Amino acid sequence: MSKKLLFLFMLILAACGQGLNSPESLTSGLEVQVFVGPMCPVVQEGVECPDQPYQATLTVLNMDGKETLQFETDEEGRSLVNLPPGDYILRPESPQGSLPYADEQNFTVLADQITQLIVVYDSGIR
């Protein structure tokens, strides 16, 4: 095998090895479903008024309060993000600090598992 071909082969192997520890190859993370409710100004017995999917911006903090990741859910309020195993805080962002509003949640990501969370924003409708 020529030196050039051997060098090219080693370069390709090195590039493939780089991807082994990249975020795209992580097998742990967070799956989120976000809702907002109530959506009816007056809730009546026997009349359904389910919470609705909500497109939101969410921030993941480490336990020291440092931002690790910020992402948005899709129009159906869903998102799946890669996170390494560890303990985190999920901070739902509110438009200019007002309604709708949702509380922070502590969560843990385990190795080779996807942690599922449901976030419910309070619409302020009463």
C-alpha cells in the first residue's frame, strides 16, 4: 500500500472516530411535551376544555444554575434533545416574563435513556 493511500485511510479512520463522542451520537436526552391551559374562559361541568399544545422556548440549566442548552418545541409542543447523563433544571421561558407561565422542573437524565417531561403553562384564563 502506498504511503499516500495509507495516510488517506488513516485520515478517514480518524474522522470517523471523531464522531463517536459528538453530541449527535449520544443516546441519552430529554423528550418534552408542552401544553397551555386552561383555554376556556368558563369551565363547565360536562364540557371538555383540554389544554392545547404550546410552542415554547425552554432552557436547560445544570444544578449550579448555568445554562446548558436552550431550545424550542415544535408547533405541537414537542421536542427531543440530546443531553449527557446528569441532573438538570428545566426552565420554561415566558414571553417578557408574563403569562403564560410554567414552573421550573428538576430532572435526571440516565445513561442510554430518554427522560420524558410534560410542561404545562398556565394561560391565566379564569
